[in-house]
Amino acid sequence: MKRALVFDTGALIAADRNDATVSAIVKAAKTTDTTIYAPATCVAEAWRDGSTQARLAMFLKGIHQFPSLDLEDAKNVGQLLSRSGTAQVADAHLVTIAVRVAPSVVVTSDPGDIEALLQLFERDVKVRAL
């Protein structure tokens, strides 16, 4: 079974900087028809000035889904933050999405924080550190 990819803020920033690892991950995903997600909260953290972020704009065109933080997810994120004792909404939203679409791989520049949140779940979610 193929795994969905879920990109965090750091991965989006890396894509904006033309990171070779992110490019290779996306290229491999396209050959296997893998679904790629970027939670809207992560896009909001990465997006600053569209006039200077042409690479990120192009990268985002290749993303299949941009899950929003709706009421149901907001409640799930809040509960996850409470259970984990953390405060990073975008990280918790990312993990909520990754768990929902499992099996999945989270592509992240912050594997420690993501793994700490994932340990609260028994799902098939891997972490790919940048």
C-alpha cells in the first residue's frame, strides 16, 4: 500500500529554497501517484510574500489537498495539544491529518516535535526528516 505524504511548514520552506531532498521526494511521489497533503495551517506559516516566493507557489500547484482547520479538526487539535502539553497548532493539525490519511509519511524539518505528537496514536505514520 502506498503512503500519503504530508508536508509540514519546514518542508514547504525547504521547497521554497529549492531543497534537493524535497524535490526528490516529490519526484518519487509523482511516479507512484502518491497523494500529497499540505495542511492550510502549514501553508499559512510558510507563506509570506507571493512576489518573492515563486518556487513555493509552483510547488503548491503540485499539492493535491490543503486540509483546512474546520471545527471538527480544531477540536481534535485542541485535544491533542492538551494531551501532549504542547502549543504548536500547525504541528498538531499536521499530525491530525497524517493520522487520518494513514498510512502516511510526514515530511518535516522538526522530527522531534512531530514524533512526540505521533506517539499518542497507534497509526501507521512514518516521519521523514529533512
